[in-house]
Amino acid sequence: MTWLVTGGAGYIGAHIVQAMRSEGKTVVVLDDLSTGHATRIDGVPLVHGSVLDYQLVEHTLRRHAVTGIVHLAAKKQVDESVRLPLYYYRENVEGLRRLLEAAIATDVEAIVFSSSAAVYGAPTESWVTEDTQCSPINPYGHTKLTGEWMVEAAAAAAGLRYANLRYFNVAGCSSPTLADLGGANIVPMVLRRLDAQQAPMIFGDSYPTQDGTCVRDYVHVADIASAHAAAANALAGGDIKALTANIGTGVGYSVREIVETLRVITGHESDAWAEPIVAPARAGDPPRVVAATDRIRDALGWRARHDVGQMLTSAWEGWVANRGR
Ligand SMILES: NC(=O)c1ccc[n+]([C@@H]2O[C@H](COP(=O)([O-])OP(=O)(O)OC[C@H]3O[C@@H](n4cnc5c(N)ncnc54)[C@H](O)[C@@H]3O)[C@@H](O)[C@H]2O)c1
């Protein structure tokens, strides 16, 4: 079975490509390199182009006799999605629609779709299950929920097997060459400031949580990758036909805990300038978003293997190795 990984030159995609290849799977990447880097996937066939290019996608699927797709190609910045909603709908929704059309036209059997905890919006449950109501609060979250619906409906109509995987907060790297260079998430944001000898920012410290700062479920990107490899195996073998599942650890850490751990890892725990600055809370930041992980454990036998210390240390090592890039 040959797998097409769209967005495979991106931060998460490159980890998935590595995990699938290490299991002996044949992988082809399609990526427009808008935020990805070809150097992350040395030695892997790379088709340079957009999922919006139907002819290219269909040709790629036929040429490589692709029977499974892992679809990551998308835009992912919440604030940008608020400013440029139609761009997000084009890239994330129309891109997936065309991909699904090409997949069905070429008899692809299975698809793994990269969804997000953003589909839940601002949940009130202590642990978010897949049955928690989906009420996304920004265009990015809307595009991911719409994507899930499209995958589900198209799969039912065409007999495709699918897994919609909702990632919680992804961080870390399995090697510095695969590090997250985007910097839009909390871990790279804090590392950037500490490395420039600037105080890290915390947005809001009067939430109803143990230390007043937001609590999130941080999952190592290598664990995200192993979940995709497990989903690909289960779909290929026909063990699962339809799955929507969270990928998280089930454990929440506050923003202050993450910042303090990063201060220790970077050697700035006793520097007065590295005391976090508390800025006003951002609109739409829910107090606590932590995954219930029973469904993915039961369906795929998967659980996260890395702890938060390993995740943050690897993120720092990746940051140092890529300074100035
Ligand atoms: N990083 C996170 O915390 C997180 C959390 C939940 C979900 N996700 C989802 O995971 C996926 C990957 O995220 P990432 O963090 O690796 O981001 P990334 O920006 O590093 O990767 C996205 C990849 O897709 C490519 N791409 C973008 N638009 C494309 C298009 N139209 N055609 C072809 N290629 C295109 C980019 O060049 C890049 O290589 C995205 O779908 C994102 O929404 C990420």
C-alpha cells in the first residue's frame, strides 16, 4: 500500500513520514512548501504543488498507485484565520474537497484527516470526549469541523475508510532537523523570548484553574506520529472503517507550569528578567482543554509515550540547532 502524505514537509507531517517509513511503508509527499521545508524529508519522493491543483493530485495518486492518504496540508494559525477567513476556507476546505474528489476518482481506500481540538471551541468539561459538543469559535476551527464532516460524508458515499484525528497541543521534536520553526504555538513563542533574553508572556492569570493560567493537554509530536502510523495500519487492514478520535495525553499542564519548566530547561530559572509578564487574557481562550483518550486507546491500542519534560527538552534542543534559520 502506498501512502500519500499531503503537507508531509511540515512540522507534524515530517514526523509522520518518518514514523511510517520506519515501519517500512511506501510514502510519497505532496507539499506546496508554503510553510514546509524539503530538507525535513530527504530521500522521500516529493511532489511540489498544492492540493488545490486537482490535475496534479489526481496524476500523483495514479502515478504512485496510492491507496491511502494522510492529509495534513492546511493553514493553522487561529489569528490569521480570523483576519483571512476565506483564505482558510479555500486552503483547508476547498483543498480537502478536491483531494477527496481525486481520491474517489482513483479508488483510494483510506484517508487519515488532520483535525484539531479547535473543533470543540471552549469546552466546559474537565476532560473533552469525542461526544463533547463541537462549537468552534474561529474560522480555523470551522474549517477543521467542516473537513471532518466532508470526510465522513464522502467516505460513507464512496466506501472509503477514514480516521479524523483531533490533535491537542503539539510540541517537541524527534530530532532537531524536524523542529517546529513556525513559532505560533506557546512552546516556540516562549523559547523565542527566553533565547532573546526577554520575559515570556502569560495571557491571563485569573482563570478558574490551579494557578490561574490556562490548562492545556500537550502531546509530543512523536506520539502524534505514532498515532497516525497506528491509524494507517488499522485502516489498511480493515480493522477500523470509521474513527473520530482525540490525540492527547489526558494530562493538563498550566501555561505557568510550561513557562517555569522552560525557564529551567533553558537555564534561566533564577534570572529576574525571565520572570513571566502577565498580559490581559485573550478573547476566546478557554480555561482548560484536556483530552479524554479512551477512544483512541480502545480503537488503536495507542497511548502517548513521552512526558512533558522530554517534549520541552526536545523543543529546546531543536530551537538551539535551528537558531537564525
Ligand atoms: N501544530 C499543532 O499544534 C496542530 C494542532 C492541531 C492540528 N494541526 C494540524 O496539523 C496539520 C499540520 O500542522 P503543522 O503544525 O505540521 O503545520 P505546518 O505549517 O508545519 O505544516 C503544514 C504543511 O502543509 C503544507 N501546505 C499548506 N497548504 C498547502 C496546500 N494548499 N497544498 C499543499 N501543501 C500545503 C505546508 O507547506 C506545510 O508543509 C495541519 O492540518 C494543522 O491544522 C496542527
